[in-house]
Amino acid sequence: MNNMRTLEIKNLHARVEEKEILKGIDLKVNTGEIHAIMGPNGTGKSTLASVIMGHYKYQTTAGSITLDGEDVLKMSVDERSRKGIFLAMQYPNEISGITNSDFIKTAMQARLAEGEHISLFKFIKQFDKAVGDLKMRSDLPHRYLNEGFSGGEKKRNEILQMKMLKPNFAILDEIDSGLDVDALRIVGENINNMRSADFGAIVITHYQRLLDYLDVDYVHIIMNGKIVKSGGKELISKIDEEGYDWIKEELGIEDEEVNKKAHAVLGSCAFKSTKE
């Protein structure tokens, strides 16, 4: 029986406030595949992650996102998560008073059908294994969520959450920032080890370094809010050696003025601030 699932994006346009950022994204990702998305700063990579997950600050103006034919754009954020979509954030929040183990256990419980409950023994065993796989501190379950964590610890904690939740589609937004060489290898190995007929990933990054440790199937280059080129791992090496100018010259793309004040708003995930 084929359990493959498909996340498909067609002609996606999105804006934040009055600025259009995505200008017609087309992307199809199946479980069992790892897709890398690269491109210069300010071209729409993190915006794409935000829109897929349902960040409230982004408005979709055209196009569609479907999961096995279901309209993702009509789903609430928590429904998208329960359907199997996961976002590893570029800027994970620190939450005082909530331990890592309580946070993840609650998230896992929320995905179960009514009347089902997580086995505490299996949860502890699985959590301890994930901590060991990622070479994290043994007291991690009792530490408050990301509080006092280094940048690298926060990123590894996002991967730990992914390992525990076992999504069908993981969107990893610059998960490599803040990681040293050893941590990059560990994170890459853990992502690769999740590859299965039930798991696919979109890895958003600026650099080749994480992709050296990942078995990437497809590479997509975003410029000015569109995917302008797709290919295999050969694109990664060429970009690392020559940057993006050769793509601009090849396709006749002109630099778009970048609003220096614009910045990714992934840090708040999809929750409105209580101060608003």
C-alpha cells in the first residue's frame, strides 16, 4: 500500500502589510523527499515557511496550498499541525515556566484522537533517545523551553521536537544558523534518519554547509518571490563556488530593491502577541 503524501503549492502569492513578497511559487513535495530552498536574503524563503504554517501577519492573495488535495489555507494553525505539518522556527521563542517535556508531551497529546492517551513510559523512553541522538544535556526535559539556551541548543531543540512529533512534512527554516561543525553533522544525521515513506522535508538555508550532511533530492532557488531554478545537488556546489550572480545573468533577473526594515516575523510563530 502506498502511503505517500503530497504537499503542493501552486501560483502562491503573499504579502505582509502592503509589500508583496511571494509572487507565484510553485512547489510539490512528496513524503520520502528532501527539498532544499536557497536564495539571497529578502527573496521570500522565510515568508514561504510562514505562509505554509499559517502565520497571521501574512496574507495570501492568490494561489493554493494543498495537502493530499485538502485546502491548507482554510486550516487553522493547530489543524495544519495535526494534519502533519511542522515548522522548525528560525527564531525559537523562550517560554518560562513550561518545561521541554511538558511542552512536547502536550503537543503529542493534541495530535491523538479523543480518548487516546500517551504512554508515559514510551514517552520518557522516546524523549531520552532523542536527547541522546542530538547529544543534548540530560537535564533537557526539566529545563524551561529554550530559556537560557544557546542559539545552537535552540536549533537542536527544534529538531528534537520534530523527532518526537514525527510530522509528515517538516519545514526547517535556517535550522543551521548558530550551529558549529559538530552540531551541523548531528542535526544533518538526525534529519536524514527520519527520511521514510511517511516523512518529507523542506530545508531553507543560505549556505552549503548543512546540505553537506543531508541527502537532498531537489534544490530550488528563490529570487524576487519566485522559484527561478530547480535542480539536483549540483546546484548547491555551483552556488557555493559562484554565488547567485550567474543565475541572474542566465535568466536576466534584475536585483529588486530590498526594504532594509523588513525582517522575518517567524519568532512569534503564528500566535498574536497579547500586547496587540
